[in-house]
Amino acid sequence: YGSVLHLAIRFWPVVVVTSAVVLWSTGPLLKIVHFNFLPDDDESQISCMVRCPEGTSIEGTHKIMDEMAAEARKLPEFKLVLITIGDDQLQTANLGSLYIRMNEVEDRTTPGVDQFTNMDLLRKKVIPMFAGRGLTISIQKISVFSNSSNAAIQISVFGPDLAKLTQY
């Protein structure tokens, strides 16, 4: 350690320039590499969170969730669709979720169907059927490592004026 420190002090301009080049090159290299710590594995599980308009009763939310679950069951390789309503800490009546379990990868009979294609089918075929109802819908994969969201982008807008929030 002493000899390396002695060389670093003796040739300090080289150390400073080298450090600056390494630090500067980190940004462009990270853009090229596109690394991910965990691969996008097909875990055969999808979560669909639905927030109905404020003031929607549990019965109203249940009706919407039943309709959505019926449409989701029509998609290929779906084994189980479970509905929960008000399953948050506040037991929010207008908040529902679909837990979708697909057939295991080795048991699938439809070629080319995986978790990600079914997520796209949900977004393209099922969600448009519910347009105009004032629903906020989020579809994402479920991670076995945590119960936090796996959405690529999350945006939360808070405030007391519902008209302004709807506008934003």
C-alpha cells in the first residue's frame, strides 16, 4: 500500500487525469451496456391493479372486476384469475386487483405465448373494452423477490383538487 501511495503522490497529474477519464467514460459505457441485475424471466404470474372512479362502491368495483376477469379468462394459457377488492391497508372500496396465474411454461400448449405476450394481450384487447369508465389500470409482472412494483415507470400525482388531478 505504501509503495502504491508513494507512486500516486509522485505522479499525481497522471492519477487525476486517469480518474477523470474513467469517471467521464462511465456514462457513455452504461448507455451501451444496457445491463440488468435480474433477467426478465417468465414467472407465469401477472398483476392487474384497477382503480375505479372515486365514490365507486364495493359492489360497483366488484362488477367491473368480474367483467375484466371474464375477459382475461378468454386469453390463452390462463389457469387462474383471482379478484380482490379493497385489499390495501385502507380497504379502499374502489381499488381492485386481478391476480392472474398462467399455466407453467412446460405445460403450455399454445406456441409463442409467454407472460409478456399475455401482458400485451391484456393491454391491447382487454383494457380497451373498459375505456371511458374512468378507470386507472396498471398491468405488471409479479416478482418472486419482493412485493414491490416492477413497473418500468411510476408516476404519482397527489393533491386536493380532483378536477385538476384528472386534468393532469
